[in-house]
Amino acid sequence: MYRTHTCGELSLSNKGERVTLSGWVQRSRDLGGMTFIDLRDRYGITQLVFNMETDASLCDKARKIGREFVVQVTGTVTERSNNNPKMATGDIEITAESIDILNVSDIPPFTIEENTDGGDELRMKYRYLDLRRQNVRSNIILRHRMAQEVRRYLDGEGFLEVETPVLIKSTPEGARDFVVPSRLHHGEFYALPQSPQTFKQLLMVAGFDKYFQIVKCFRDEDLRADRQPEFTQIDCEMSFVHQDDILDTFEGLARHLFREIKGVEFSEKFPRMPYEEAMCRYGSDKPDIRFGMCIEDVTEAVKGRNFPPFELVPYVGAISAPGCAGWSRKQLEEITEYVKRPQIGAKGLVWARVEADGTVRSSADKFYSPDDLANLALMTGSDAGDLILMLAGPREKTLTALGELRLELGRRLGLRDASVYAPLWVVDFPLFEWDDETGRFYAKHHPFTAPKPEDLQYMETDPGRVHANAYDLVINGTEIGGGSIRIHDSQTQSLMFRTLGFTEEEAQKQFGFLLNAFRYGAPPHGGIAFGFDRWTAIMGGSDTIRDYIAFPKNNQARDVMIETPSTISREQLKELGIEGRKEGN
């Protein structure tokens, strides 16, 4: 028996017991007559004490043990004279009787502490060491708990967990696929699934009316804090449902997770906000509603005064920042430079201060009368001490820029509290979005999303007018999941493909298996997929999903620990029927 207890479970109730522990040496402290070792395992840390007076040889042995050595110790549980309230085992220590080295360790490349001295790349290279740190391990434990609670809730609702294939067919209308060459069929390729979308619809055709899967998905796209080339979804589908059935069921899942994981209860139903309202008021289809500062359309109020930045554009929007009228010139310059960054793309920023006496001063004072500025303050709901910030330009681009400005102001003013959760449903998305470069419409979600029945008449004549029977769950400005009621009949699906520019032959080649399945009595159905990594990160109070994945890739989509992607041998390429590049090419 390597251990009778773990390093996180002993307390004063075990006082006087003879125990055996095994684990890693967190740190060692030599105080002359006594040596202390903190022993760590997955469950916690326990202090070991070695006394030179009672056993000099054992104390000498303990002094020679380095960090991260794997050891087994036997001793008696005693009460600590100076307890440590920061440790779960801080009331006790083990007076050691024996210690055995189970394995030695090189000096680790960084300290295995919560506040480590290792940088990101170094810790990713030695991820198995990074995972020993308590805060990193806690993230993985949180992920485990989330997965178990998802399964518990959905099983209780009658869902079946069904696995779908990983080697599938490459299909368009999404991110780039990762492809896998076939050894048996030279020149042909599998694709790794971006989602199990078509398969879960086929399961509905097969009569499995409630499906879910916690599933790996793959997308070859540029990375950021909430993206990885391989990620995990909670993928779900239901038959014989309307939109409200889906939203009620999965709002129930969200409530269950918040209650069981965070102890948070929501007294009201989650708000439901139309896409158009989200864009107009928040400049985003994933609004953070933990704070106000909504966008106001002030176009008509500021036009006609010969102020060039506002006269030559179709839209002017404003945000009122509470208590910021006293901002310095430097602060105003900083926020102006922020909105002019290429990622946001605003050309400039116009401001107006509401002074303590209610008068309004603006960076464009000479173009606007006191009454004009007072009306601006009224329109934006600004009071004394508030700062009005305005951007101008094309409507959609300017709304998006205002949305980014709003989030940055919320961050600077401390309004984006990670301990506060504000979920909502965004509904009534456009079914299509226009791309100027290619000159055609694309599906805003995917080509299996059903149009609103009342908009079906515009599919071919005015696609931009069609709304989708789609919905997203948003928490604290992050899209946690999205889904839709699906098209379940061949006629509407074929109409969708025509609108997207597919010929009948192209649609049949890419999605013939699904179109054929719809000929055999497909039920009305719909579903949703949640970003499991994102949701776990939200629960952990983090902005990055990488912290909640055991072995993530870096920002260049590389695994620096196992050094992949990597080249393969010419023999492997030959087996696959692929011609490798010659040296120097």
C-alpha cells in the first residue's frame, strides 16, 4: 500500500493516527534542528516534520530530498503549533518515522507554485509539470465537474448520448477543414468534423428524438483567447419541438450548471433580445448586459450643423460614460487611439462633457449651440459629470466600433465583474449575410437553419429580409452556444441551397445523403451546440479557454510539448499517395 490517506484529507480528527502518504515534494525547509517538507498530491498539501533530536539519520535523509522527488512517508498525525489557515490541512502535520524515495526528479524548469516564474511557452513545453500546479489542476477539475453535471441533467431530461464519426466528408459553408488523406483510396481525403451537424440531424430522422454528445470538433482558423484548433462542444438535438421548447430545455441546463457549480440561482427567466436590438443598443450580437452605457443613435440631432465628420456619413452613434467628465486630455487621447486601432477601425472620436452645473462642453463646440448640446445630453441620458463619446461612419461598422468602445469603457470603469453572471438569449438573427468580395449571400449560421415561416416568401426575391429561426445563449458578452430550428423537408432545403448559389448537382454531391434522408419522413427538429471550453472558462472567471484544456495548442496552433505539427517520412507519404517536396523546395 503506497498510502493510507491523500495529502488533502487529514485533520485534527486524525490526531494520533499512524498514516502513510505518497506524493511530490513541493518544498523543503531546513531549520537546523528540524526539517520540514510540504508533500503534494492531487488532493492537497500536508506538512511533514523531521526532528534531528529524535532521529538524526532520518532528518539527514530528508535534507537531501529535492523538489518534485516522489516519496512515501509514514508517521503520526500531530497538531501543528503554528497552524496555517490557508491550507486545508493547516491544523496538522506528520511527525515522520520513515521516508522512502520512490523516484528522483531533475530540477524543474520553473517553480511548481500558483504564482510560478515560468512563462507561457515554457509552461506549455512542460505542460505535465504545469498541471501539477494547484490553480491549473483546479481548472481541469472544474471541467470534469461541468461534464458530469451536463450528463446528469440531460440524462434526467431523457437525452441519449450517441457518438458520431470523426472521419467524415469535407463540406463547405464553414471554417477551413482539417483533412486526412486515405491510404486505401489515393487522392481522396477525410475531413475532421467542425461539428456533428448533419449526423445529429440524421439521428432525428432515425427516431432518436433527444440526442447529445460532449464531442471534439476541429476548425482550421486563426486563433485567439477563446479559440483552439480542436475544441469541445455540448452538442444537442431534439425532435417535435418549436424554438421555445429548445430555449426552455437548455435554459434549464444553464440554471442547473450555475446552481451546482457556482451556487448561483436566477429568479427571473433569461431575457430574450432580438438581434437587431442587440446590434443597435450594444453594437454586438453577444451583448454584455452586466452594465448599461447603451448606444444611442444621434444622427439626426448632430447633422445639419456643418461639422464635416458628421455631415458626410450615414450614421452617428453615442455612448454616455458615467462620471468620466473629469477625464484628462491624456485619457481622452488614449481612448481615441483605442478606437482608431486597425481591429476597430474608427477614424476619430468626438466628445462632450456634462459639467457640474449642467452645461455641456464639446470638442466641436464652435459647430453646436448650447441648446444642441443640451439636447444631445438629453438624448443620451447624460447627467452632470458624464462624458458623451461619439463615433461616425457606415452604420454597421460604426455600431461594431461603438460596441468595442463600450466594452473597453466597462473594463476601465470596473463594470465587468467576473463574479456577476448576466445570461440572455439573442434571437431573430438574419438568415443570410452578404459578402461584398464574392458578391453573394452566405448562411449566417449554417445552411440547415430554418427561415422564419413568415419570411419564406422572400427567400429568392429578397434574401436579406429573411430572419432565421435561430438563437444564441450569451453570458457576460461571450457567445456560449447557438442553434436553430432546422429545415426538415427537401423542398425548403433545396431552396436554401439555391439561394446560397449551389446548383442542384453541387448540393447533391455535398449533401445528397441528408437530402435523401429527408425523403423518408424527417420530423420537425432543432438543436443547439455549446462551447464547452468557453462555458467552463466563464465559470472559472477566465477570458481564455486554454487554461481549461489539459493539453492545449499555443497561439500558432502548435503543441510545443510534443512538437507538432511535424513532418512525416517519405515512406508514409508514399503509402498515402502523396508526393513530398524535394529538399530545398
